[in-house]
Amino acid sequence: MPEDPALSLPEPPPPAAGAPAGGQPVLDALPDPFLLLRPERGVAGTITDFICTYANGEACRLHGHQPERIVGARLRDLHPSHCAGDLFEHGLRAFEAGQTVAVPAPGRPGEAPGAPRALRLFPAGGWLCCLWSGASEPADLRRRLSELERRHHLLAGHASDLVIEVDADHRILWVSESVQKLLGWSPPALVGRPAMAFVHSDDRCRALRTGLGPRDRGRFEGELRIRRADDGWCSMGGSVRPAPEGSGGAWVLCLRDIQDRVTIRAELDHSQHHDTVTGLAVRHVALGRIREALDRQAGTGSMLAVLSIGVDGLTPVNDALTHAGGDQLIAFLAGRIVRAIGEPDRVGRGTGDEFIVLLSDLASAAEAAHRAERILTACRAPITIGGQPIDPTVSIGIATSAAGALPDELLRDASLAMRQAKARGRNCFALLDDALATEAHTRLLFAAEIQRGLVMEEFAAWFMPIVCFETGEVTGYEALARWVRPDGIEVGPAEFLPCAERRGLIVRIDRLVLRQALVTLSRLPDELTMAVNVSAATLAQPDHPQLVAEALEAAGVSPERLHLEVTETALVTVTERIRQQIQQLAGRGIRWYVDDFGTGYSSISHLRDLPIAGLKLDRSFTSAMRAKDTKTLRLSQALVGVAEGLELDTVAEGVETIEEARLLTSQGWLHGQGWFYGKAAPLEP
Ligand code: C2E
Ligand code: CA
Ligand code: CA
């Protein structure tokens, strides 16, 4: 690069030889002649000449030619040696040494006064540049300069972008006139002031981090709120770049008004979270707030209540005044409820005609009832809609929180209570009644009990034999979860699984059963297999394949001996990731079985697309066969046919008698399990 900073011009894009001059605004505006040349090389690669690829207007004037005649011409031809020494030699020297070479440029005979007096040759990015200096008289230069300035003001004043040059301390050195129109500031009032004083305090860190930091000299792609002269804020986005060298500044900020975009986005965001009729938070937002309040309340001893408020008699209003009238009534009541509660954020819109109110920090349920009474009174005042007088009323259900309650359960309980209030004659409130409350309480206690049982290791895997119909020999076992409580009562999965699933405890149970089942399998003869149930929640765990592999390794059991059972219904919802997990385990040799086959949705396509090794006919088929149901018989025959066609293993469940075993065998079922062969029990090898 040339050492003279004034010559640090932006590198031109490589112009093709013979490309027309012009089209380089910065170079075209130079008051001095300028040529850009590319080296021409001989066979040996040595430079034989330089060919002109670009000439600015002044260069054309100097040479008295049209651009077409200069572009493509050789340096030797443009400047015969008798005029300016051997220009080619100077150019070659500059090009090869990578330095600027200055040579006197006496001009040509007959040239006009004011012709250039010095010529500088320097290389730039594989090109040779020729720049004459002293071409113009000072007056002429001044005229050109003021012309440039005028154009610049025209551009800066009318451009919609805001351009700000700041120094290394972020003080404003220069700001475009557009600041007046965009933000209402007059440019001189800003010069010398810290730029950050105009950035919203919440955005300053980001502005410094992403754009103006010393290291990341690059684009600032974010949004900044910039202070307007009227003390409001304008959202702007744009870029930050290092200022051109020699300009005295450190950064140039180029910002654009994106307020419209930001406003539209905010409106869109608002509409996703707020009901259009009332402006209240929609159900999922209200649920989120209940969740947050429950988290805050945990351990404080205070009470929280959720109110479900239903509009009484909305249907006749809709019928008489159309839905628009109904919406007006809902909007009126929303306003009344918000005023009665005093905090809009505590009120949300549920489904249909339901409002949701969240009350926290209550001393007792009576306090919730007192607030409900206030809402009832506020809603009761008559209104006129579409010229029709209406006496609106609402019914309110109240559910108070107990430790460990879930938001949607609270809301559901409140809705149940609201329906009770309606059943009691409307225009009143109801607390979740005793029976409902007891049930809800029991549910909660039960979840806590399961959790305790897991901690106390009261859960265990019991084993049910699976036999080969043909030989009657046990080929393996299915591990089934059992909960033996401290009082000795055995609790079956039917009782605890629904609750464990709702509370996300099923994954822990599945892991426990898997581990125990594999330890037991490791003590059984090598030819026996172990079937383990996998719930949909467990199947969806990203670390499931890893946990299975670890359990197999810990027990020292070969993967082919493990059968994983997953229900047809769980298979319907598999995502691509889960599919890959299933494949991954199958790839290790583990065999997948479809459980409760015949009861879920059609899964024939899954049988083809997933690595399924076998089917387990649901117990309901066997019991229907017991009752000689011919349709079931035909269906079971068809299902075994499907399995045979796909070369899958088959297991018929729920075999309780020898007749059933014979019938299933005659249909072609290969394996069976059921009380006829043995109930689930602990297995001591
Ligand atoms: P399943 O996987 O279809 O297991 C078979 C169920 O049918 C077992 O009930 C078993 O005791 C019962 N059964 C087997 N043969 C007969 C029979 O001849 N007659 C009658 N009446 N019943 C029979 P169980 O142990 O109550 O398990 C119920 C369901 O709970 C299982 O159905 C399975 O879906 C689920 N389950 C059991 N253990 C686990 C587990 O560890 N994890 C998961 N995710 N689910 C499990
Ligand atoms: Ca099963
Ligand atoms: Ca089953």
C-alpha cells in the first residue's frame, strides 16, 4: 500500500480490461487525473507493460481522449519516454518494490497552463495506480470542493438514514442533517456530546457489546432505541463501521428508522398473548402467571386462589344481538372485573365466556370469597347494548391452592366450581365443594405418596413368564412394575400409572424397572429374554438410548436378550428424533415389540418403517375369544397374518385357559403369556 494516507483509496473491484471508464463515484470525483492499470506479462512471466483499465474524467481531459481510447491502451504508448522519463520503468519499480514512486510530470508540449506537476505511481491490490497532483489551480480546487460539499449535503440531508461519526470515546464528531427530520435534533446541538447519552439505558450495554467494542469492528445488527428531541424514543437499526482512515473519527454509525416494523411486531406479539375482544391475557398466558405465582408462593404459607368467572345467559344475548353484541357484553364485563380486582395483570380470558382471575397472598379462603363477592356486585349493574337494556350477572368458581398444585388442575377445579355455582342458580360463587376438594386433595396426596414410595424404594419389578405355545417352555419374562407399600398392600400399575404419568414420575419408574429387570436377567440362563415396558414419556427422553446401553453394560447382559415394549398409541406420536433413538437401540441388537397391538391406531406403516421385531396381541382379544366372539377371532387371525407377512415374532397376552392357548396356537400365534402360565411375581433364580 502507498504510504501516503491521502492515497488510501478504496480498492476498486477488478475491472475487466477494456471496461468503460466511469462508474467509480469516488474516483470520478477526484479533482486530479487518475489511471488504473493492470500488468501485462510476457511468456516468462515478466512484466512487459501496463494496460489501462480505468481512467477518471480528469485523466481523460489530461490526455485529450475519450475514455474508450485510454482504456486498453499501454502505459508506454500513453506516455512516451521523452515526455516524462521512462514511465514504464518507474511504474515497474513502484509495482515490484510495493512503494510509491514520485516523478516530475512536466506535461506535454502545447499543454494548457495548470497542467499537473508531479505524478505518483503506486501499486494497490495487484494493480498499478497513476495519480497526478497539482493539476488544478487552488481556485479551481476550491470550486470543485464546494461542489462536492453541496452534493454531500444534498445526500446527507435527504437520505432517510441517520449517519453519525463518533470518536474513540463515542463523542459525536459529525451527524447528518437527517437527524432533524428523524429525531427532531439540530445537528450542531449534538456535536461534541456523548453518543451513548442518546441511546436508551437498556440498550447501551448491547450497543457497546455488539458494535462499538474495540474488537468486533463490524456490523451492529440489533435494534437501538434512540432519544428524540421531544424526549420520546425511536427504534433504529443499522450498522457500525470503523471510520475511514484519516477522517479523525473512530466509528461511523448508520441508523435507519425501524419504528414501524417494531410497532407492528409488538402488536403481533400482543395479539398472540391477548384476547382481541377484551385485551386481556389469553388462557396460556394466564396459566403461566398462575405457575409463576405458585412458584413464588411455595414455602411462604400464604394462599393462592384461582377464580373461574362465567358470564350468565350469554347465549340469549348472542341470539338477540348477534355475536358482536355478545362480544360487547364480554368487553364491558372484562372492564368491570379488572376494576373490581384493581390489577389488569391478574385477569385473563379463558375459553368461551370464561374469565380467569388470580388472587395471591391470601390469608384464608374467606378472603377469596370476599373478593368474589365484590366481582359479583361490580358485574351486576345494568348496561345497554344495541339499545337493549341488559342485567348481566356472572357465576364464579373458586379453587384455592394446596402445596404441589398444578396450574391447569387449579383452573380445572375452579371451572368445576363455577359450573356448580351456575347449577345453584347463577349470580353467585362456589368454592370447590367438599367432595371435589377431597378428590383433588387425594390426588395430590397420592402423587406425594408415589414420590415418597420411589425414594423409599418401595417400587420393584415383578416378572410374568412368556412361553412358546409349541413347546410350552418359558422363553422369557415381562417385567411389570409393582408398588408394595409399607402396610404390605400391593398397588398395581393401573392405580398409580395415570398419576405417575401426569406428574412426570413415570420416567423414574421405568428406569427403576429396567435396571432391576436386567439385573434379574443376568442371573437367568442365556437363552431367556426380558421384556420391559417403555412409556411414551421415557421414549421421548433424549438420553434413553444411553441409559439403556448403560443398564445393559452394568448388568453384563447381551442386548439381543432385551425386548422393549412400546404401545401402538405411543408409536403414533414418534418424532424424527425418537425414530432415530429407536433405530439406534435396534442397531445395538435390542428388539422392539408393539404392545397392546390391535387396540391403538393403525400402525401398519410403523411396522414397515420402524425396526419392529414383534407384536403383542392385546389381552382384550383373548378375553373376547373366550366369549367366542367371531369378529374378534377373524381379526386376530388377520393380525397374525400381518405379522407373518412381515416376519415378526408374535405374543398373545391374557391367556387364562388351555383352550385359549390351543386356539391361539392354531391361529399361528407363536408365544403366549397370561395367568394360565403364571402371574407376575418376584423372581428369585
Ligand atoms: P401390559 O404391558 O399389557 O402388561 C400386561 C398386563 O396384563 C399386566 O398388568 C398383567 O398383569 C396383565 N395380565 C397378564 N396376563 C393376564 C391374564 O391372563 N389375565 C388378566 N386379567 N390380566 C393379565 P399390570 O401388571 O397391571 O400392568 C398393567 C399395565 O401397566 C401394563 O400392561 C403396562 O402397560 C403398564 N406397566 C406395567 N409395568 C410398567 C412399567 O414398568 N413401565 C411402564 N411404562 N408401564 C408399565
Ligand atoms: Ca407390556
Ligand atoms: Ca399389553
